[in-house]
Amino acid sequence: MEPKQIDFTKTLTDEQIYDCLVKNYGFLGKEWITHQWNWMNYLYMPFKDHIKFLIVISLVEKTLQFYDTMNIHLSFDEFNSKSTLLIDKFSITELCEKLSLPKETVRRKVLELENLGILKRQKKQIILKRSAFDKGAQEIQIKVTSKYISLFAMQLNKFIETKNIFTKEIIENIIKTNWSLCLRWFLTMQIPLILSYNKFYKDILSFHIVGTVAMNQQINLSKRNIDDKNPSRKMWIKNLVLEGKNSPGLSAMSISDMTHIPRATVIRKCKTLNKKKLLSLNNKKQYLLGGQNVKDLTLHQAIVFKDKSKFLRKVLNLIMIS
């Protein structure tokens, strides 16, 4: 068989992806909020603790990086074929640096994972129990991510005037076929993203809660007959914040039901977010976006877009050459 030739003139660049993201933010914003909300729930559910799962996926990401270096690529079924995964060796210091967390916190969380039987040290081997990385949840995330990529690709085709076909089904199939590679790319995007919002909001729970309120307002906003279907990023964020004056917010109970975060914790976090004017409270005791730090958040998103662009570029180029 003749080796396949790659036409590099047709491959995508980070700059093309980034420009398309920025110029189509109004069209894509709703889907991205939904995408990240699903991911945040996935992050929280296994242990009811974002940090524990961040440690788990950091170890998985490091192991997959080694796989890639050794040219070992696993499909979705191959990756999930065993009940355990051998993890590359790690140190507490290394995890602290990667996750920007205090050594005491990381050490305690790792110990808790070991007590749960999720992480196990056997002689020189480090074993991760597969129950921490649920196969069904992975499949749901693949569908959610593939839907977003297909919508982005549709806008990209208009933006750079190409006729590439990137259906949701094609994307799902390529991602599953190249799962260990795509999962590594996904985690390489998501880990810094979550950590950056952890720093911005001072904790991950607050980001999860604000994201839930934002998703509710975006759903309400999308029901309105707005002339401009693809507003600028600045206008889209402004419309999203102002939507709180026109539609119902979320009660602490509703946020708890949607995220599985205990109601008492939601109430405590919402009070703090309200004081900081990141959330506001209407006369029905429903939480809405407060609008504070919108300018800072817009600047922060520009940084997030860089990692997001790299992920999208890699997946779409993989599809194009497959």
C-alpha cells in the first residue's frame, strides 16, 4: 500500500481556530456553556470533590502523554477493556506544581484516594481503579464534545470558505478510534482551564455554581427572538448578564439538584458570591449573574481560548487526515 500523503496546505492553524472562535462567540457561546457544565458535573460526581478528580485526571493525562511518546494509541474500547490502569510514577511535589495547590491539600487528597481504593501502590506499580473513570460518563462526554466540535466546524467552514464535512457522527467515530490521543488532548485543555477559573473565582465550587446560573440565563436568552444571531463576545456577555432582569433565576435548591452539590454548601457559596457581586438575588430568592468582573472575565476568556484553539485544531486536523 502506498503511504498516505498529507496536504499540509489544507491543515488548520491555531490562529484560524482562535479567530473563528472569537468572531463566532455569540453563536457558539451557548453550546460551550452547556459543554463545560456537563464537564463540571462529570468532574464533581465520582467523589463529590473536584480536587480529587482533578488529581485522577492529571495522573491519567501524564500516563497518556507517555503512551503518545511511545506511539501507543488505544481506541475507546481498548482503553476501557480492563478494570485498572497502570499509572506513570508521580510525586506530591509534581502534582502540587501542576495543579497549583498547597502540598498539604494534595497529600491529603491522594491519601483519601488511596483509602477509597482508587489509587493503589503495589510494589513499584501505581494502579488506578477504573471506577473513578466511568465508561458511561466518558461516552456522554464524547457525545457532548462532538456536538460542540461539529457546530464549531460548521462556522469554521463559512469562516475560511471550505467544504470539509465534520458531522457529529464522524467526529464521534474518530475520537473513539483515537481515544487515548484525543483524551490526552482534552485533558491538556481542561486541566489548566479549570485551574484558571479556580484562581479567578477563588475555588472550583464557586465556578461550578456560577456556570450553572449562567447556563440557565443562556437557555432563557436563547428563547428570545434576537435580531443579531451572532453578537460580538462583549455584547453576548452583556446580553447574558442583562437576561437576569427578564427571566427567572435559580434557587439554591435548584442549583443543588442540578449539580449534586449539597444545598447547605450551595447556600454558603452563593452568599459569598452575592457579597462579591458575582451573583445577585431577586425578590423570589433566585440567583442571577451579578455582572461584577465582566471586564476581567472577558480578558480571562481570551487566555482560555488559546488552549481551546489548540484542542480543536488537533481534533479537526486528525479528522481531516484520517
